[in-house]
Amino acid sequence: MVEQQVRIAARPETVFPFFTDPEKMTMWKGTWANLDPRPGGMYRVNVTGTAVARGEYLEINPVTRVVFTWGWEGRDSAVPPGSSTVEVTLTPDGDGTVVRLRHKGLSAEAGVEHTQGWTHCLGRLTETSEGRDPGPDPMVTSHP
């Protein structure tokens, strides 16, 4: 399991849409996103320009919690779509928000890779949510 936490200097009302609005999602993660943020709705994000994460939303509690399944499209994926679950909890903390992310259902090897990916992405989420431009995503530009 991957478990990470960041504090963002923005209210939960500001941070939450970055997990449900396609335009806001691609400000911090991915080149495009197809999101239908309701239980049973699609979660599909081209994370690197070549690797597409797909799942479905399981739970949406506005400004406090988002849960969706996760996996990578492709026949040889070690983490196929729907095989793992990402839980994001947003907790008010003064004038900011503590974002806690738990990614369950991963093998040890996949956990290492996803830890690196989520660390990278949560850093970009922090920048974007706080109103700064994180610049070009090296995860995208480093892939063909």
C-alpha cells in the first residue's frame, strides 16, 4: 500500500475540484482526463502522454473524500484497470488542507513505482492548488 500526506495552503473547497474536474486534473497530472465524478463514473487520465490510468469513481463526498479504482490500460499491465483503489481524504487544517492519499491493492514492486509517481504528482498538486504554475511535467516530457 502507498500512503502519503501533504499539507496544502488552500481550503478543501479549492483542492477538491483538482480530483474531479478534467481541466484542473491536467494542471497537475496528465495530458488529458476523462472524468465522470459520480459513483460508477469513469476515471481515465493519460498520465505520461503514453500511459493511461483507468478506473471508476466509487465514492464522492464533496470537499472531503474521493475514492476511485485504478490501473493501467494495456494487455501486459502489472496493475490492470480496477485492480487497485485510491482513497483521497481532504481535512481542513487552519487556512489549509491536509490531503491524505492511500493507494491499496498494489504488489510490493508496483507500490515502489506508485510511491514515486504519487510523490511527484502530489508535489505538483500542491503547487497548482496554491495558485502556482508547476511548469511542464517531467513525467510527460521524459517519455516518447
